[in-house]
Amino acid sequence: MKTIMLFLSIVLLVSFQSFSQLELEGTIKSNFKVVQLENGEMKFYNFEPKSKKINFYNLDNSLWKTIQLPLDNNHYFEELLLVSKNTINPDKEIELVYTSIEYNYTHVEEDPNDDNVLVRYTLNIVNESGRKILTVPNSQRLKLSSSNGISKLLVYKGAEQAFQDDSEILVYSLPLKK
């Protein structure tokens, strides 16, 4: 009888272990972020400020791509907004949409006539070779829009400046999907 109870206890214990729902596969450092490609594929990435490179990793932590960002002088990488395989350009290279930031140290807070802003954003689109496709100063937001098979890239320019009338939406055509 004891052996039957012991056998049932072991079987029950093993069955609970085999039906566990969550299993830790590993950890990722907090300086990594996640991005989802158009096809649903997930990638991890991190930015190396000294070398100005973005490293992309597959979910199994293997290196997928390393891309050198062409940052202008006094511009710093801020945020990756989009990684595109086919939306922006249907070639074999991927395109990155990211924002860079420039700090204006000549800004005087107490001077009401000082029109200079403390922080300037720039929206950038580059391909994986590092070639700039688009640079939009005074911008940090975009939206992909599609209607009736026609796709557009909407870039919000000047929207981060409150109470100013120079805000606008720049509309760019995107290639037709195959």
C-alpha cells in the first residue's frame, strides 16, 4: 500500500511539473528594448552611444543586424519609432525611423524674447547601410496611414511646441504593397 501511495505521489508531482504554464528562458538587461517588425517578428535592440550603433537581436539572443546611425554633431539618439522591411522602401534593406535630440545651451529661461527652445528634436529615416532617406527638423512623431490601398507616412512637425501656430503635418507617399 505504501508503494502504491508513493508511486501515485511521484506521478502526481511529475505531472504538475510537466503542466507548468510559465518557464523562465532567461533575462535581458534593462538597456534593451523590444520592437515588432511589420511581419509580426519581434527583435530586441540596444543603442551604443560611443559607437553610434544599434544592435538588433533575435528572440534567441543571436545577433540579427548592427546598424551605424548617422547622427549629426551635437545630436543624440533618443528613440527608435519604426523598423521597416517593406513599408518605407520595398528593397532588401531595412529602414529605421528614429528621433534624435539636440540640446540648446544658449537658451535663456528668464528672457521672454528668447525664441530658442531648450531641446530640438529631429525625425530621421535611414536604411541599414546608414544612408539618410529623410530628415525632418522640429519633429518627433509619425503615423502610418492606409486607406483604399494607398499608404501615407504622416510626420507631425512642430507639434511638441505648445501654443505655436507653425505646427504642420507633412504627408509622404509610400510604395504600393505587393
